[in-house]
Amino acid sequence: MASNPYEVEHNVKDTNNRKHTRRPDMASYTTHAPDAAGLFRLLQDQMASLASTAPSDGNRLFLEGLISVLESDIDSPPERIRGVTQEYLDQLERVPKKQLKQEDSCPICAEAYLDDPYPLVVELPCAGGHRFDLECVGHWLSGKGTCPLCRQDLTEKKKFEVPADDDEDNDDPDGLYG
């Protein structure tokens, strides 16, 4: 029986004996694929597996859209994978369990977050603030670097605008006095 990342990291034994059947098993994602096309093919296979058992038409159509995006990358692999780093994934904002509603579910695996005794749900820093199981979205982000729902590029660092100094009585025009 596969354990979730929380159970592994904290050496917790699953007492419910509930297996998360729809979460992608990506254990071989980075160890068995020799190149970008191979990595995208493994991810595409997992998405196709989930689509074949989709609990709703909406989930199936969403997964088919992801499969289609991956197909173009397999046919014309990029020279460089534009994904995010493990450090980036580790720093994603976690959603506390108390903020999750019973009907909230992962768009990828379609499992209710609260069906997991230790849900590891992240909110992406995209405009929509989309939420996913980290297990489901982590490999997509590592390979594509975009939000699976809105496709916003998450590899670009946030750009901060420096406000213009409108002070006409600037006693320090050279900026020497901090």
C-alpha cells in the first residue's frame, strides 16, 4: 500500500487502510526517463491512466487537455525543461486542513482532500490561487512550470515595482544618505 508524503516523512502508519487509488504514481518519473520526451511521456501515461477512470466528464476533459499539451512536448521536445525546482515545490504555500471544505477536491485526481487524514494541499501562486494535492501537481510543475488549470507561467520570479520618488524636496539627490 502506497503511503502519502506526510506519512512517509513523519513515519505515520495509515490506520484507515484507505488507498488513494486515483493519485498518480510517479515514483519512476525522474529515475527511468533519459530525456525530456521520456519525462513528458511518463507524465502523459499517468494522466491517461487517470483519464480512463475519471469520475466525471469535467475531470476527464481536463486530463485530456493536459495530455494534449504533453503530446506537443513529446513530438517536439524542448531543449531545456522549463519546470520548477524541488526547492520551489517545498516552498509552495500549504493549505491548512481547517481551510478545506468537504466538497473540495484535487482537479487532477478528483479525490476529496479531506478523504486523506493528512492532506498535503498546496495553493499555487497563480492569479487563480488554484489548489492541488502536492503529489498530483508536483511532477507537472517540475516538467512544465505552469499552473495546470490556467497555464500561468510559475517559473518567472515575482517582479516588484519600486515606487517612484515624487518628493520634490529631495535633500539627497545622489542617494548617499540612505
